[in-house]
Amino acid sequence: MREAKSHVSNYRRTQMDRLDNEEIGIIWARHYPKRADNGSSKSLCLSLAMVIRLRARSMTQQSDWSDKLEHILADARIPKEQFATIENEST
């Protein structure tokens, strides 16, 4: 019984800790302009870009990759050009 409670507790914590796309956009907007001068901001943007890619991949509503990505970026209010810049900086 205790194990089941622990599982439910962990599930709730995971659900509460998950950032929604709007929150990702807010964090992105705060750190994207600082990325050139601040390594932590750049790392955070790179991590957020990875999360965005993973969320786009997991979408089932659209079948086209660019549609999926555009949907997530629009939901987060992240300009496509900024996302492309981070993608280019990561290679």
C-alpha cells in the first residue's frame, strides 16, 4: 500500500513540475537575449529547444514535422527565427 501511495505522490509531483508551453516561452523570452553573454542562459535555451523538439515529435494531431514544430512554437510564443538561431548555434 505504501508503494502505491508513493507512486501516486510521485505522479502528482511530476504533473505539478511539468512546464507548459507558455511557461517555456516566458523563460525563453527572459534568457534568449542574454545567451550571447551568459553561458547559463545559452545552456537553458538549448535545453528548452530540446524539450520543444521532443514535444513536437510526440504530437499526434499533425503528421508534418514543420506543422508540429510551428504549433509548439506558437503555443509558447517563441519566434521561429529565434528557435532556428538556437538550433544553428547548437551544431
